[in-house]
Amino acid sequence: MNEPSTSSIAGKVAFITGASRGIGRACAAVLAKRGAAVVLAARDRAACERAAAVIAGNGGRALAVRCDVADRASVDAAVNAVEARLGPVDILINNAGVVEPIAALASVAPAQFERTFSINVTGPLNLMQALLPQMKKRGGGTVINVSSGAAQRPLEGWTAYCVSKAALRMLGMSLALEHGADGIRVFNFRPGTVDTAMQGVIRASGVNPISKLTPGQHRQPEVPAKVIAYLCTAAADELVGEVSIDDAGLLARAGIE
């Protein structure tokens, strides 16, 4: 199946959090292949640099930055470094996230809950606030929040994760409500289960049905990455809002068989 047109991605700058591995790293590779300058952001800068080197070796433009999304000063420093090197950011992919703690609600310590929230919700908020002024000034931009089915249904042992993903979903909806008229395209994208390091943590927990899935039952990171790349194009304008990888029509539009 042919890949969709990349003309509306080429030349743009995409900032990807949690890009040291998994979906984030795959997104960087796909977007760079389609002509975007990609920013690989994570706390593990060394891993981002290795991924950026692979992209550069394949002819792409990539910049690795250290970024702790839960720390606003770290976010601002990363954004400033990116703008100095590559220019203003056109695309934000809020992919960084944690599933821990996996535990019964009654045993989750408030500090554990707050840590999950700081990464999964405050992190995207920090990036949105840091990048929104330039996006508005330049007439628009794209924000893709990597959401989850957990945003809409509870799962045993995942209280902190489910609540944080539900909050992220509402954060995206609020951004769209307040800044859609400024040309800000916002997607809450549910990628389904993906064969990443997070799934290893889930399997080890043995809690709830998701932990019983085998690696072969999950999609590879490149699949949601290609969907995310498609959502970055003007061809996906009519899909702004809630998007699920389980939509076969979406996969077809993204060029995935």
C-alpha cells in the first residue's frame, strides 16, 4: 500500500518526548524519513543521541536534547535549545509516560500517584505552554497526545495510570477548545498495546488481563508511529480530536496494510 503524501510534513520541526525508545523513537525515525527535522527529547539524552545518529546516518535531520517533562525549567531549556538550532516547533508529540505504580488503589502512596501525574499530565502541559505562543504567532501547529484506552475505562491495579491518561485526554480537549481557532490541531491518539519496555513492566506485574498478553499480541512501535506521522499531515485535518488505531479506515489512510 502506498504511503500518504508527506508534503505537509517536509521542512517542519517535530518535538517528540519519550523519544529514547519505543513509540517515541519510532516516531522520530518515521517523521525524519518523511522530511521533518526531529527533536528526540527524554531524560536519557545518551539514548536519544544514539537514535539521532542513526537518523542522521540515513540522511535525516535530528537533534537530541535532555528533557525532564515534569520539570518546567528543563522543558524551557530544551525548547530554547531547539529553537536556537532548528527554529520554532511545528509539531509536538506528547509521548513520554509511565504506567507505574501498578498496585491496588488502597496501597498507592500519594507521592507515587503525584509522580505519575507529573509525568503523564503536567509534562504535556509544560510542553503545551512552552510551545503554544510560537505556534499561535505563526498561525498554528499540531499537538498529538499519546493517549490510551485506559483514559476511558479503569483497569485493575492501574489507578494512577488510568486517572492520569483520563486527565491527559481532557487536557487535549481543553487545548482544542481554547486554541482550535488559532490553528492548533489537537489529537488524542490511542495506539493500542505496543511491544515496548512498558509492556515488559506490565507483564512482570501479573496484574489485570493486559499483563497476560504475549509480545506477539502487541503491535510493533513502527505501526502507531506511521499513524502519528499521518496525523501530522493536512490530510488528517478532518480527524482532529479522538483517534484510535483500532479504526481500520485510519490504518488504510495512513498507508498501513
